[in-house]
Amino acid sequence: MIARTVCIQNPSGLHARLASLFCAKARQYHSRIVVRAGRQFISARNILDMMAANISQGQSITIHCDGEDQDQALADLTAFLAALIE
């Protein structure tokens, strides 16, 4: 299992459209991917849980990946979040 912490820079946070794109990207991988936001652990594949976490600008989240393609999944998902500036 590998993990990386990312600070959300997007002024709107991880709102519905961006959460949907993030979940779609997470579903491309075979690894188990979990996001830790505060005290919550959320499946990165579940858009309703991602939206319910209410991830806002300046909040740090940790992405945990475990599986055969964990390195690529973590690299792609952190790059996706780093590029989110509207």
C-alpha cells in the first residue's frame, strides 16, 4: 500500500463535476483506492461518498492505493488533483 497527501487548491473544492471526474479516473485502475478526508475514509470510486465528504479548498486529503497498478493510480490521481484550478 502506498499513500500521498494532497492539498486541494481549486477554489470550489472538489464539487460535483470534479468529484465525478476523479471517481471516473479512479475506476480506471484495478487497485483499491481510498481517500482519507479528515476522519472519513471514502472509496474513490463512489461519487456520492466523495461529494458527501465536502472537500473544500485548502483541505488536505490522503489517497491510499493498494494493488497491482497502485503506483500509476497514485501518480495519476495526485496529478489530476494538482491540476484542478478553475
